Amino acid sequence: MTTPTRPILVWDLPVRVFHWLMVLCFAGAYLTAESDGLRLVHVTLGYTMAGLVGFRLVWGLIGTRYARFSEFVRGPRAVAGYLRDLFSGKARHFTGHNPAGALAILALLGLTLAVTLSGHATLNALGGEWLEDAHEAVANLMLGVVIVHIGGVLASSLLHREKLVPAMVHGRKAGAEGEGIRSGWNVVGILLLAAVLGFWWLQWQSPPAALADGVRAESHDRGHKHHDD
């Protein structure tokens, strides 16, 4: 906890790339869930989310100061105290994630693993209809947590008069001098983005076995239709 004094670098590039890729992938996967024609997109985005969570778990152990779980994960008492202060308009300012934000992050990481594992099992017919229903239920629960998280970000932004959304773009927040991180680890962030783009290309070239027949059939149908025209 610090008293804001000047803009400092808080969020390294890997954290920011992870955040916005998760936003893109979850939104895309949720919107394509009911489309048979976009099933490959849906599955690819789901697998990407699982990979991103794996990266975040590692980066949460070895990353920069404010990326580490040891820096922002706190107990239930701290979370309850922060929420109580937030609703009373007296919440303390945190340079990194506040206790409520930390809780939302942990919940989203756990739900992402649950939704991707259930999706993988459903794709490969490893369970019955109940598993597909569970996959959809977890996705809807995750959407609810996302909405609450967005509400918390807006409330904290207004209370502390800071722009938290732009901060996740350029990485800077208000904080005490000397509290910022020294390096943004841009190379790691660029490599993370490159790895995701490379995975997407591989998925398009070689779809999962459970989807390959459908993709080939769809391509054949489009070619046949073009020939008829």
C-alpha cells in the first residue's frame, strides 16, 4: 500500500499481453459457442486460454514484483475488509492488485481451467450430455465473475481517481517513487504473443482430430458450391 505520487511502471508486458489475450479469447469463445461453422475457432480459443493460464501460473512465481502471487494474494479477512471499506468509500489504495481484484483473478484462473478441461472432454466425447451442460454452466459462471470484476475495476477507478483500464494497456499507475518495476520484460511479452499466433496458425493448418473431418467437409461443401455457381 502506498500513497500515489507519480506514474510508475507496475504491469510488465507479459501481464498485459496475457490480460488482453484472455479478454479476446474468452469473448470469442463465448460468442462462438453455439456456431457449428465456427467450432474450430471456439476450440482454438479455448485451448489458448488453457495455455495462457499455464503461463500465468509460472509468471506468478517468477515474474516481476506485482505479477507474483505472493505480492497480491491475501486471506479472506483482507478481502472482506477491503470490500467493506470500498462500499463505504474509504478503501485503501494498492499499487498492484487490491485484495478483491486478486480474488477475482484467482477465480478466473480456476474457472478457465475448469471450462477448458470440460470443453476438451466434451470435444473428445469423454463424457455424456451432463459434461456438456457442465461446460456451459462453468462458462456462464465465468461470465458472471468477469462482469463483477469489471464492476470492481470501475468502482476502484472512481474511488481512487485512477484509470485502471488504460493502466493495463501502457502498464503505468500512480504510486510512490521507487515502487515501480525496473523492467517491462518486453521480450517475454512478445514471445508470448508470437507463441499464441503460432498456435493459431498450427490449429488452422492441422485441426484437432475431433474437428478435422468437419473442417474438411465444410471446405469440400464450399468448393462444391463454388463449382456449381
